[in-house]
Amino acid sequence: MRLYSLSVLYKGDPKVHLLKAAYDVSTFNFFQRSSVQEFMTFTSQLIAERSALGSRASVKEQEYLCHVYVRNDGLAGVVIADNEYPQRVCFTLLDKVLDEFSRQVSKMDWPSGSPDTISYSALDGYLSKYQVRITRT
């Protein structure tokens, strides 16, 4: 069970744009990592764009499950995980991240924000904390 991506986006009018993201592509071949990360960014934006305000959904894309939560204020979160990762845990994580993000980052910054301009550093920690480590004996 793995989490690969955790993204915070803003669903503005007409487009969705990425505010901040964290990725774990360590299980992929070194030469594939950048294209896998681009795929996850693109997929996160596309799923958030196609989701209505105030909705939650889980969408299967290739061998991944993408869990999206779009709040009524336009703030959206997307978790990309493998098929085995529990859906309930993904939505709990999205609730926690979006609540914390909205407290720490001014709503005025969401429409014009980008990963370079938004100061929010907790995503990597959450991605690591919620990663399920499987040890083989």
C-alpha cells in the first residue's frame, strides 16, 4: 500500500491550478520519475477540474486510485495511491491537509498562488507519515 502524491489545488474560474504538492516516486525507475510526477500533477488538475464544488470522489486512473475532495470555497485536495490503500484514510488525510492549509495560507493568495509562491511545507511530512511501510520477514 502506497501513497504517491498529495496535492493542494485551487478550483478557480475557469481553470484549476496547483498550489502545492508532494510526491513519492522513489519506487519508480530513476529515468521514469520526472514523467511519472508530471502525469500525477496533470491527473490531479484534471480530476479537480472535473469535480463539482463540495464533492468527494475516487477515480481509477491506470493502476492508481485518485481521491479528490473539492471544498465549497474552491480549495481542492488530491491523493494518488495504489489500489490497496484505504479510501477512508485518504479522505481523512485530505480533510486534515485542506483544513490546515486554509488556516495557514491566506484565501487571498489562492487564486494567484503557485508552488513557488505558496509557503506551506507540511505536505512532505504528511505524505511520509501516512505512507504504509510494508516489511517483509
